[in-house]
Amino acid sequence: MRRIDELTIEINQTSLELENTKKELNILFRQLKDFKKEIKNGVEVDEKEYEDCVFNNKLLQMKRRRLVTHLKFLNKEFYEILY
């Protein structure tokens, strides 16, 4: 039972971290959308700020994929122990 409790705690923590990452991705996605809209309309944007936004978006996507994979592994281990 002790391992199940540990897995439950880790699953909850990972789920929370994944949720926070998704929120950050949504914010960055809106920023990128605004940048692209401004570029399309011919407004000059700060190139460094745009590149930083794109880079951070890619990093968060990688983090989200890692968390999803980790969560799947934890769930698999949890159910293998449970059943």
C-alpha cells in the first residue's frame, strides 16, 4: 500500500505541474498570435522579444510532452500494482 500512496502523490504533483504548464502555454500562444497578427498588419515588432516567445513556447511544449509521458508511466505502474 505504501507504494500506491507514493504513486498517488507523484501522479497528483505531475498532474498539477502539467496543468500549470498548459496555462503557461496558453498565455504564450496568445502572445504569439498577437505578434503574428501585428506582423501581418505590417506593424514592426521587437524581433528579440518575438524570438524569445517562440523559444519559450518550444521549451514549454517539450516540458508538456515530458510530463505527459511521465504521467502515463506513473499511471501504468499504479494500475499494475493495483491489479
